[in-house]
Amino acid sequence: MKLTHSRAVALMVLITLMWSIAGVVTRQLEVARSFEVTFWRSFFTVVSLLFILPFFQGRAVFSGIRKGGFVFWLSGVCWSVMFTAFMVALTLTTVANVLVTMAIGPFVTALLAHVFIGHRIPPRTWLAIAVASAGIAWMYGGQMELGSQLEGTLVALMVPIAGACNWTVVQHSRSHGKSIDLVPAVLVGAVISSLATLPLAFPFSATPHDVGLLALLGLVQLAIPCVLAVRCAGVLKAPEVALLALLEVIFGILLAWFGANEVPGASVLAGGALVIGALVVNELIGWKQRA
């Protein structure tokens, strides 16, 4: 089926909904916690991608992994940090805290690209970064008396930082004529994440119910949407992808609110509103200027 623009938009909405189930599903776990949760999700992501990638790209995908250079493997390491930090953060703090913290990813990426590969940051983006920073500071300030909440939010901060490093390295490589296939890099990241967290996951305590839910996350929340998102990125413009990706924050908070009775705090709602508002305004202005 040809992926038209309208189909790509609809598919991105579905992808963000799939991404957003992580929080509410994690809240249904019986005993599995922290690194064991991360291990099982990453493990089932590996299993899922080993079937999905050959279907989309053929067996050549495995030879591509074997021939992957330093940048490819560095991208895989970045993915592994993102996978691990995301799930550990969900076990330490609220879903809203994690998702709002992750939403600053585009701004962290802009700063790293500006410092390391010389991308120019327009004034509107500098202003948006300042507003988003104020939102994050507001959210963190409201958690200073909640040690575990703040710890979880700081762990979640590793996700946008690793994502920004990943994008910057890949962009720098592509600007020098070396193309990096991000989907196999996702598989590498899941393998590294599962191997790194396996020793920390012992002794296993997950019930069959927990393992089933984590298998669902590995397939439906990570493997399938990651492959589909790469396809959408080939049809949609970057601002469209950035704006549609924000739906994950909204869907995720609402699902945790109504599906797990996890009501976001006032500081998270206020700080999150600043972050999301800054992102939306920045992308819309940039989109209009390019048009």
C-alpha cells in the first residue's frame, strides 16, 4: 500500500497511541520492577524485530548490521540508553513526569547540533528553549521535596539527551555521505539493553502475567511503532513528525490518569503546558516560514 501524506498522518497518530501505552501497562504489573521490567521489554523487542525486520527489509538487514561502522554501533548504544532509562524512570516516578521530560528532546537536539555540527538556531527556537526550560524547572521545583519522584525524573532526562546524541551523530554522518539505517540500530539498541540489564534483573520475580504484559510492550509499544515511524518519516516533514509525536505525551498522561488512576500533579501540568506550548508554537512558526 502506497503511504500517502494523509495515511502517514493517520499512521503517526496510531504510532503515538502505541508508544503511549507504556505507562498504563507498566502500572498493571504485579511484582516486576526496575531492571527486570527493562530486561523483559528489551528482550521481547529483540524477538519481535528479528521477525519484523526481515519481512520489511529482507535478509540483507543482518548483513547490514554486520557491516555497520562505528556510527551505526554508537547509534545502537544511544538507543539502548533510551530504552533502559525510559523503563527505569517509569518505575521511579509518574508517567506524566517521564513524558513531559522526554518532550524537551527537540530542544536538546537543537542545542547539541548547534554546538557539535554548527546548525544555526533561529531566535524563535532560542525563545522556545527558554520557555521549555522554565517549564522543566517549574516541574522539578515542585518535586524537590519528593526525593524518589525527582530521582525518576532525572533518570528520564537521560532519554532526550541520548536521543539528541543519536540524532546529532546520525546527521553528522549523513552530511559526510554515510547513510545510517536507524531501524537495525533499534535492534542493536534492544540487544545491548537486554544484555546490560540481565545481570541486574536477577533474581527474576515477574509472574506470567507480568511477562505477558512486557511482551506486549516489546512488540506493540516499541518494535512495531519504531518500524512504522521510520516509514512515516520518509513521507512527512520534520515539523509534522515533531508535532504529531507530542500526542504521545497527551495520550500517555490520559491513559495513566484514567487507566491507572495516576493523577498528574499541579507542577507537572503547569510545567508540561509550558514545554508543549513552546514546542507547538516553535514548530508552527518554522513550518509557516518554510512554506
